[in-house]
Amino acid sequence: MQLIIGRKSRIVSQTKTRFFMASNELIHKNKDWINNFDKIIFVSYAREKGETQELLVDLAKYLVRTVNKRIVFLSSDHVFNGKRGYYSVCDKAEPNTDYGLCKVELENIFFEHTVLRFTTTGPSQSDRPLMYEMALNNQIQTVYERHYFSPVSTAEINFFLNGAHIKSGIYHLVGDRVSKAAYLRQIGVNTSSILKFDYTFKDHSLLAGFK
């Protein structure tokens, strides 16, 4: 069994996983209980520097000092700036967004544990791809024809997290490289109905690997 600490995740959900909305005090009081789990998954959705990120950083530092279990931090392809793509685990993280900076800050805390970088396709709670739901709810305002990524499904992420093989280091979990516009069309979104198109180049695709 594994325990998820941090902000509750829509991505990783399974019947044998326990969600634990933690604070330093709660970790201290429940340290023995926490150490009964096989591993701890640390989730963060902070998109900018601020109070939420500060709390998560404080929690991450306390967690590393306090518990004796493997911690897997769910990071992102946005630790890279997207200028060239095909990033390997050996490439230096160079974020150019607040979201990426927040991820790197936490990666640096968990450097002796496990960092998993990826972008997910979902599915959403309705079992449809996340970007399909976003398009359906008019949350996608721009079609990015030359913005590339290499997304993976929730099932692939859960399969990885359930493995006993996980070691300390950095993992890249990847799918096929595809543009966000092409991916939208693959999942049945009519991109011509979206008025704004962006043809600038950005590539956050990852190469699978471990370091």
C-alpha cells in the first residue's frame, strides 16, 4: 500500500491508496502509522510561488527528516523550458515558468528519494481524457499546433508506482511525442471550433530513462 501526501491528486487514484492531507504536526503524531506503508507519494499542484508552495516545501523538508520510507515525488516535464524537447534524465532542469520552478524546488528536497517526471492524459473522473473534458467545458482557448509533449495515461503511472522496482533517482515516464493540437484531434476534439491558434514552437517531450 502507498500513502499520498500533499494536495489531493486527481491523477493517482486506486482502491489500495490512502490519501493523507498532511501537516508537520500530523506527520509527527502519525509517524509510526505512516511508516507501515510501502512508499509515500508526494503530490504538488502549486502553480506559482506563494503560501501554498511554501507550505509544501516546509512539509517536504519535514517529511524527509521524519519518516523512514521511500518517497516518490510526482514532478513534471515543465522542469524544462521547452526550447528543444527530447529531454533525458541527464539534462539539467531549466524551468521558465513558476510551475516548473515550484517542481524543481521540491525535486531538490527529494534528491535522495525518487523523482518521477511525466505529463498525463488522464483519464478524468468521467473516464475521458483530461484535455477532452477541458475542451468540452471550453477551458481550452488556444490550439497549439507546434507545442509538443509525450503524455502517459493514469494506468501507466499507477503501474509504475505499484512496482517494487522503484529506486532512488530520477525517472522519465513517457508516451509518444505528439503536438497538443494533434493529440486533441486524436481524442475527437474538433480543433477548428477553437478560434485561437498558436504556431510558436515549444517542446516538453521527454525521453524515457532513469538516472
